Amino acid sequence: MILEDTIAAISTAPGTGAIAIVRMTGPAAWTITGQLFSSEHKPGSMRRQSSDNKPIGQIGHWKSHVAMHGFLHDTGTDQLVDEVVVIPFKGPHSYTGEDLVEINCHGGQIVTSEILSLCLANGARLARQGEFTQRAFLNGRMDLTQAEAVLDVIQAKTGLQSRFAVSALKGELGSQIQKVRNHLVELLSRIVAGLDFPEEVGDLPLDDLEKIVEQCTKELKVLLSTARSGRFLREGVRVAIAGKPNAGKSSLLNQLLKFERAIVTDVPGTTRDSLEELLDMNGIPVLLIDTAGIRSTDDQVERIGIERTRKAIVQSDLVLLVTDVLTGWTEDDKLVCDLVVDRPHIILANKIDLSPDFALNEKYETGLACLSKIAISAKDGSGLNELSAAIERWVFNDQQLKDAGGSLNARQGELCERALRSLALVQETALNNMPQDCLATDLKLAIDSLYEMSGEMVSEEIITNVFAKFCIGK
Ligand SMILES: Nc1nc2c(ncn2[C@@H]2O[C@H](COP(=O)(O)OP(=O)(O)OP(=O)(O)O)[C@@H](O)[C@H]2O)c(=O)[nH]1
Ligand SMILES: [Mg+2]
């Protein structure tokens, strides 16, 4: 699907840089660049004539994927705008699948916007957000999971986020979905053949059907389990540090961040307000929230702080419950425990440096939501590797995210759940020995959900939503 119009945008980040790139794609991308670009700049001479008397801008001489050094001139005034490197890409072998040009210019904001204005004045229109990638999708250069991965790569804030996004970008996630879908399509065609030719083909043996549906269900469940980890990788994990006053919460925050972010004193009740800071924990973006210590108090300011702690706990994905090995498990610890009992949490017995023989005993019991108990020292950092490992295990749910070739985003996760529901109905129908045309209906719904996941059958509205999240120029 080659689109009629030619679009242009500045593809590099706003601001000043060493170089910037203005990108253009569409049927007129090469011609427009040809009108602006010349391989020589000779002040005072006719710039459209080169030294070998060939008209400059003769795009017939351009080679796809080969960079050309030259100059851009204002078509109206003939003034030199910038010295540039132009890389033309001939469709379909380009990012968008159409003719495309990248103009590498100096990274000044004025010069970059002048070049963009020239492209627009000569027939291009300003690209919408994500429109380059949208064209790549519409022209079949990538499926929707890959297009969504482009956004993830751009927005990744840690190396791990980026690695998973890149593997989805390579199409691994898309091929996992396609693999399951192909099995189901084959199954459906066998059922349909049986319905169309009952004499010759007959009903599909239920054993065959169950085996394939079970296998596909298993594979989709693995994919679905990546959605939770994927959300944490994309959006970060909110981790509240809670505990009684003086347990060492702020010290823990500082030790994890490796700088003195929070005030630490030996006065109980030092932290009055919740304080947030982002940490890259082995590639997982973790939003750490230090909170006011929890205890019963008449101090009005402290009570407001404790109320905020409650809120931080409720809004968190995970709580680190910090206790103090010097005081042991006290009434105040029990107050904290009541607040975190239903939330995933890790008990941290802090200040182990002051009591090296300390052992976590049965008193430290907070219920089923407790993921692990670790003795740490916020002062010397001991036990913190174990803490990172415990958080990592919980985030990835012991799943081999790598095997899935990426993680599902919210849109894909919903469709995966829908496909699984349809497959469950197929299994139920088979169990109840219903006619095989009933199987076909649900099987078709499961296949449709998978087509929607990869974007091969998807509404205009969803496409618009997906690409609206991109920046202009991508
Ligand atoms: N030796 C030792 N002292 C620690 C450790 N962690 C914290 N402390 C000390 O314990 C005191 C309280 O530490 P904070 O980090 O302010 O405790 P907090 O839980 O944030 O206290 P509030 O903000 O009052 O709720 C300070 O004197 C810290 O130096 C530790 O692991 N070892
Ligand atoms: Mg504190």
C-alpha cells in the first residue's frame, strides 16, 4: 500500500546537537530532496549546474543506501542553508517501504527547522506522530508487535527494557504468535473440511483436537505471563519502604541509590513525608518510595506523614518491610504488618552489622504475601544483593521471559486472554461432544484475537491509538 502523499519531520530529539536528521518518505521524497540538494556549492554560480555540467539534483544518479555529501539551498532565494549528508533509500527497501530520504544536517535548531520548512514548501507535509512507523506497518515492513516494540525501544529507560524490546522488534514475539495461530488455522481447516465433506473427511478425532488446543493454550499462557513482567519493565515497579521509626528505611533508600537522598538521623520520626526516587535495579526500573515510620502518635504532622505511608503502601506493587534487629519484633512492627499483610512484601531485618549472630526466627511471620525474609545492613550494604535477586525473581515470576521473545503489552495481553477464553470454550465444547461446527466458531474467535495481536486484522481506531503514542519523526 503506497500512500499518495510525502511526509517530512525532524527525526532527532528537539534541542541542539552535533547533527540532526530530517526525514522524508513518500513518492516525492527523492524529487523534493533533488530540488534542494546539490553536490557542490559555488557561491555566485548557477548552483543547478555542477562542474561536469550535469544538472544537480538529478536523482537518476543516486544510489539507494549510499550517502552523498553536498549542500542544501533555499529554492526561493538560492541561499545556502547547510552542508549536509543525504542518504536516499529506494522503496521497498527502506524503513517505510517507500522512497525515503534522510538529510543529516548540523544539529542547530534553526538550521534543522529551516530544512524541514523547505521540504514542506516543496511539497511534503508535516508527518504525524509515529507516521513513519505507521507507514512501515501499513506497507508490511513490520507487524504491529514490531511497531509497538519500536516505541518500547525508544522509551526504554534501562538496558534490560531495551533488550526485550529489541527482541520483539526483531519479530520474535510476532513469530511466537504466528506459530500458535498457524496450528489453530490448520485445526480449523481440518474441521471445516470435515463439515464440507462429511463422507470423505469426517469429524476431526477429538484426541487430535485436544492435543493441539492444549499445546496452544500452554504456549499462550507463557506469553500471557510475560505481560505482568512486561508492565513492570515498561512502567517500573513501585516499591514502598515501610517500617517503624528508626528502623533504617531512609538509610536503606540511600544505600540502594548510592547517594544521600534522604535525611538520616537517630531521632525516630525523622522522615515526615514520602519521598520517591527511580533506581535501575539490574535493568528493572524500580521507583523506591521512602516513607514516614509507622507508630501510634499524637503528633499531628507525624500522623499526616503516616497517612501518606498508608497511601504509598496501597499504591505500591511491592513493600519492603524494614525492622530493626536491635529492638526485635515489637508492637510497632505489628502495626506495620497489619498494613502490608495483603500486599506482596519482603521482610528486611536491618542493622545486622550490629548483631552478626542474629537469626530470623518464627516471630517474623507476616503471612502468605511474604516473599522472603532477608537480614541486611543498610549501613554496609550486606544482604542487598540478595534483596535485588528476590525482587528480580518476583518481577519475572520465575518465567523465562527470553523464551517468549519479548513481553506482551496491555493491548496484546488483553487479546491473549481473549484467545485463551475462546480456546477454553473449544475444549468445553469438545468435552460435551457438541457438533463440530460449534468448535469452529470459538476456534475462529481465538484465531481472530491472534490476528489482532499481530495487527493483521485490526481496526483503524486501534492503529491510530498505537501510533499516537509515538513522537513525530518516528
Ligand atoms: N549500624 C547501623 N545503623 C543503622 C543502619 N541502618 C540505619 N541505621 C541508623 O539508624 C538510625 C535511623 O536510621 P534512618 O534511616 O533515619 O531510619 P528511618 O527508618 O528512616 O527512620 P524514620 O525516618 O524516623 O522513620 C540512624 O542513626 C542510622 O544511622 C544499619 O544497617 N546499621
Ligand atoms: Mg526515614
